[in-house]
Amino acid sequence: MPESSSSVPIDVANPFFTESPLELGYPPFDAIAFEHYAPAFARGMAEETAEVDAIATQSAPPSFANTIAALEVSGQLLNRVSRVFYSMTSVKSDPAVRALEQELAVTMAEHTDNILLNQALFARISQLYEQRSTAGLDAESVRLIESYYRDYVRAGAALTEAQQARMREINAQLSVLQIQYNQNILNESNELAIVVESQEALTGLDAGSINAAAKAARDNNTEGNFLLPLVNTSDQPLLAQLQNRSLRERIHRASLSRGNRGNAFDNRQTLVSILRLRAERAQLLGYDNHADYVLDVQTAGTVEAVNDRLTALIERAVANVRREGEALQALIEHDDEDFRLAAWDWSYYSEKLRAEQFEFDDSQLRDYLELENVLTRGVFFAAEQLYGISFRERFDLPVYEDGVRVFEVFDPVGTTQALFIADLYARPSKRGGGWTNSYVSQSDLLGSRAVVAINLNITQPAENDPTLLTLDEVTTLFHEFGHALHNIFSDVTFPYFSGSRVPRDFVEFPSQVNEMWVTWPEVLRNYAVHFETGEPLPTALLNRINDVQQFNQGFATTEYLAASLLDQRLHQLAPNAVPDAAHILDFEVQVLSDAGIPLDKVPPRYRSTYFRHIMGGYSAGYYSYIWSEVLDADTVEWFKENGGLQRANGERFRQALLSRGGSVDAMTLYRNFRGRDPAIEPLLSRRGLL
């Protein structure tokens, strides 16, 4: 266990012990060694403990400056090391990092509890909370007091001593179990990567994908074979191309087996323990269950509101997916095949049907979706046109992995606004999916500007091959950059409210809005050029992209809603109602079957044993994507009504929403921007649910 005593000696060679000398506090990755983490965590916790104790025990009466603002600037060393280390656990993990992550779990949970359950500190915060309306403070400061008070109450500061003791035990156990669950997912995905011995079995894949699979096999010491890594989701993208049905089935079954194979990485008991502890903690705090606890501070507000929304959408989506399944079965029979449509057939025959109906398939696009063009002439171009910002790649700043890129972001008058890190390629040490994280958050109080990173898992091509993307990968890149913009444009006083620190069911809204530029004609024409010839995407193909937007939306919507429903049902259980490990997957099947979801054809996007979202901020919150999409679809209509990709529109969106972070109530921000509450009809139309 890392030392936690304030007697830890200062090591001047430890880069975390002082602020980074690099621009905007950019982490000095080239100076950071694994050996620096434990001492930095130890000293960081010791320093923050001393700072918090000084705030809590001072003789001066509580004021905003000596209590709330003082807490906002405390713990800087711990913040520096935490942001780097916990990023590395996701992007550059190894056995040593994973072991330290486990070691730190209980220590960090205890440290957090010591602050949030500090009774002297809570008394000061409570007094300021009671006096907040008469203290002559500005609105952001009042909101900060209210936020601190709420956080301390929700952490258990108002509980009895015995209840707080149990809260500490629960938090310590959860800190270990949640890390174990996530590490099991990474280990399972690596262990279950599909080894294929014959190139003939890969018929249907393009040359670039085959070369990448051969390279992955070489990197994994299986020279002469082909390695197909698994991505996060249940449905695997390669199933859309592979003609070999038995290989499709093998990949699909491997995907669904993650975390429930009875091996060392089995997540069933881990999940059950987490669910029971979360439910018990919620009841300690006076809530019915964990979902009730989570939703109390989201824009949705209540369990009932989320259940009603999901139920209404699921009914419509399942009706669509059944019609889609019938069309795919008819195509199978038209091809003189005698099998019934199964989950591993859906993507393959869906692509065939789309090609027949629209003379379009994703493989036609890939030659026009080269990564560099998509990033600079698509993602950056849209931001430049909309917000007036510009980008310059920096080669003088260190990175933690070859292939990671850094860009300086300039505001419209040429002043440095932020630093942006793009870590886009998959590797065995990196968790799956796409996400955004901040190394430095904007804050006027701290005088800081954003250093933000986006992380994707694009397959690394073979040497000298171009990186050609699917349309889904392009969409993910635009999506994650939307999160980055939320942080880059942040203009708040306090770090608590910086960037994307907003309710979970609002945080996806700006990122989903940014997806609209993927197929916006002006943007698409700019980046969709042939990687060899530079020829633009043919007009006929460009037009068909928009024609197929609603194709297969029944499947896409149903698999997402199935996961959202599963997340809710798991977290709406009381502690004694959580099934045991032997029956947790039976519960999953029952929940989804009762909702009418045809699991033999459409499994949930994530099963409960590899549902990484619900181990972090998305527990009882995976519904957030569809909740935010209501706002997103309505906002896209606003952009269309007001001329689309124009500086005036970008400036309004930036000033009214992106810059405000969490400093104002989320739905108040939306109403101020849109002039009314969001309408659901644009979402229903987009998803083909009207």
C-alpha cells in the first residue's frame, strides 16, 4: 500500500510534486515513470488532508472564501497525479498499473470519505448553505455552495456515526470490486480475440482489414494467422462483412460470453456484489434503490420518468425491429438458404439488403474516409467554420505512446485556448470504446485552460496502409470531439463546474449535436475524398448516405434501449432482491424478454457482465444517451432552421451552452438557448419511430 504519512520525503525528481513546466500544465509524460505514482498519491493525500483539516478547524467563522473557495483550490498535487494515473489505467495499462490501481482503491476511497464525512467541515458548509441567499454572492457562487452541501449529504455526512461507519465499509468494497470488474473486461477481450488460420475464412473483408488482422496476429506471436480483436459492444462490426456464417457465429458467441465463462475473469459474482452494495448504500441515504439515488440529481428527476420514456420507445423500436427481421429472413430465403435469422446474421444480411435497396454499402465509403482527412478536413473544419477556432499540431510536447497526437487550439483572435490530445488507435493495453478525459480543466479561479484528450479504438492498419474508417468510426470521432469542445470552450470561475461537469443525462447532448456535421453536405464534401486520387465522394453516393440514415434503426434503437432497460432494472432492485451469481443472467434474459425484445436476434448492446459504462458515472444512467438525444435532435432542427454551419449559430451555441459547464441548471441552459422545452418529435422522426 502506498505511504499516506505527511512524512513522505520530497523527491525533487518526481514530476508530480510541482506544477508541470509545460504549456497550460500539460503533463510531462516523458518525465513520468511508474515509480512516481505511489509517492505522489501518498503526498497528495497527505497534503489535501492537511489543507482540509485547516479549513475545517480554523477559528474564523465560515465564509465562502475561507471554506468553499478554499476547498476548490485544495488537493492540487493529488489532482495532478490522479488525472494522469487514472487515464493510464485506461490507455496504457499493464500488470503493474493494474496492481497499483487495486492497491490505491481502498486508500483513495478512505481518503474521500474522510473529507466528505468530516463533521466540522460539514458544519461550516451547512451554515453557509443556510445563509446563501443573504450572503451577497453571485449566482455561480450560490450554486457552488448548494452543490457542495448536496454532495456532502449524498455522501452520508448527515448520517449517524454507525451509519457512516457502514458507508465507509461499502465504499471501500465498491472501490475494489468496480476496478476488478473493469480489469476482467479487458482481460476477457484480449483472451477471447478470435484467431483465424485461413484467409479464405475471411472472405468479405477488404484487403486493409485482412492486413490489419495479419499484423495483429504477428504482434500477438501467432505469425501466419489472423487475429480479430473484440470491441466493447455485443454486436461486432466485422460481422457485417464476413461471409463465413460459422465464423460469424463463433465471433458472436465469444462476444456474448465475456465475463460469464466460469474462469478467473468471470464477472457475475463481482456484479452481484456491486449491485447489492450500491442498493444498500442508497437505502442508508433514504432512497429506495440505487437508481432512485442516481436520478434524484439528473435532469430526468425520477425513476418513473425514465421507465416511462424507455417503455414508450421500446414498444415502437421493437415493432420496427420485427419488420426489419422479416425483411432479412426473406432475403435469406431468396438466397436459397434454409436457416432462420440469428443474431450473428443480422449485420451481414442487413448490409446486403441495404446494398440492394439503396445501391449502397459501407465498404464503398471507406476509400473516402481516410483518418487524416476526417480529422483535419472534417472534425477540425466543422469546428473552424462554426466557432472560428483553429488548430496547429505540436510535435514538441511529449506523449505517452507512439501515434498519440497533440494540437494547440486557438481562439478566433489567435490566442491559445486549449491543448487537444488525440489517442485514436486500439492496442491490447487500452480499454475498448471511445471516451474523453481532461488532464487540466478550465477555471478562472485557478487561471487554468483545458488540456483534453479523446480516445478511440480504431484498428491499426498494416505498415504503409492508410487508416480507412467506417462511417460509424467517423461518427464516434465527431462525437468524442463534441465532448472535447465542451471542455475547450468552458468559461467558468470554479473547477467544480468546468466543461462537461454537468448531469449525466445532459453530458451527451453537446457531443451528439456535434455528430450532425458528419453528413452535413458542406463538411462531408470537404473531408470525403479518395485517399489515393483525392477525388471527391461521388454525388450519387453522397446523396445515398442521407437516404439510408433510417435504415436498420429498429435494430440500432432496440439494442441500445435493451441495454438501458437492463441498467435500470439492475439498479432498481433492493439489496435482498438482487439475484445470486448463478441466476443474474437469467434475470437479464427475463427483463429483456418481458419487454418483448427478440434476444435471439437482437442482444443488448452490452450484457451485464461486460457493461463497463455502469461501473463508472453511467450506473443507472445509460439511458442518458437517448435522453440527451431528445435535446440533440431538437437542436439539430434549430441549426437547420437558422442556416446550419454559420459562425453566428456556433457563437450562440457556444455562449449559451458550451461555455457555461455546470454553472447553471442544465435544463435552464437549454430553455435559454432554444426558447422553449425540447420537443421529442425530431427524435422520433430521426429514429423512424413516428
